[in-house]
Amino acid sequence: MILPAIDPATWGPSIDAAVHAVERGEAVVFPTDTLYGIGCDAFRPEAVEAILAAKGRGREMPPPVLIPSAGTVDGIARDVPDHIRALMDAFWPGPLTIIVNAQPSLAWDLGETGGTVALRVPAHPVALALLLRTGPMAVTSANRTGGPVATSVEGAEWQLGTSVAVYLDGGETPIGLPSTIVVGTGDRIRIVREGALHRDELEAVAGKGAVDGGSSG
């Protein structure tokens, strides 16, 4: 079911339908600033398993968790270094995903995380409107593994079909590139995927000595 979510004055029923689907443990697709994402309640292991299956991905590639604000971080993560907090302050909401140590008490199962969690606050009004009501959502890009990234709801629906209960149509995503992913569990920041944010932008905030290289793409 594709529902309109372009005008905040009229998208209320569409957001309601997506929230109710998440509460039922179903998958929803919605726009973010980077790409369309397929997501579910992060605290429902069976729902997380379903979105990974819809994407054609296993537990060895756990999904990131999208949150509505940086204020949610300390309830989910522990021992977050100051240089990572500086990046959060500079680039959230926005296209930066940070991998940090997860709180061990959390009752969730995102897959084989090694005790970490990847977090992001998206800069998109539809995503934030949804997250403010659902809380943390496990979200991965709304395409089949190996398929083209989805920058429109039609591109997502073409690949994911009936595995998704609700599709929110917010138009084309503004950036159209994946987020940049960094690991922030140690003394230095390690880039594991250079996406919409580039190394020099991270170094401008954290300092050149704080950022290691890594694979890009």
C-alpha cells in the first residue's frame, strides 16, 4: 500500500498507518535524506529478521538503527567518545552513521553485531515524524541486495513488493547517496564507507589525526 507523505498538512493518516504497521511488527518503507529505507521496530527480533529477508540479507549484516534525535543515543549506546559526539553535533540530523558500543541491557536482536550498534538521525521530515512516534527503528536501504538503490517509492516497491505493509511516498530523496559510516568504538574514527559525507568534512570537525582511512564506496 503506497500512501502519500509529501505535505505535512495532509500526511497525518499516512503516518498513522505506518505507525500502526510498525506496532504490529510489520515492515514499512519511507524516505530519508539519503535513500528510501525499509524499517521496523528495532525491539522486535522477528520483524528485524523479516526486513533482512526482504532485502536478501543475513544476520551477518545487521541493520542500522534510526533514531529521532541525538538525545536518544545514551539510552542505546555506551562509552561514546568525545570525537564521535562532536561529529553527531556537526552532522545530525544528516547522512552520518556511527557505529558505537551498544548498551548490553537492551532487549533486542539485530543480528551479529559484536556488541555494537550503528546509529543515525536522518534529516527528512517524514522519517522524523515517523521516528518520533515509533522510537528506534531498524532500517536498511529499501532495495534488494545487489539491486539499484531506491531514491523514489516506486523504486523501492518494484524491488520489495508485498514484503512491505506500508510505503510512504515522500517524493525523490534529496541526497540520493548512502550515508557515510564511521566506527567510533576506539581512540580514532575509522571510515568504513564514504558516502554523502567525505573524509575532509569529518576531519574539519574531528581533526586530521582523529580520522583513519578505510574502504570507500
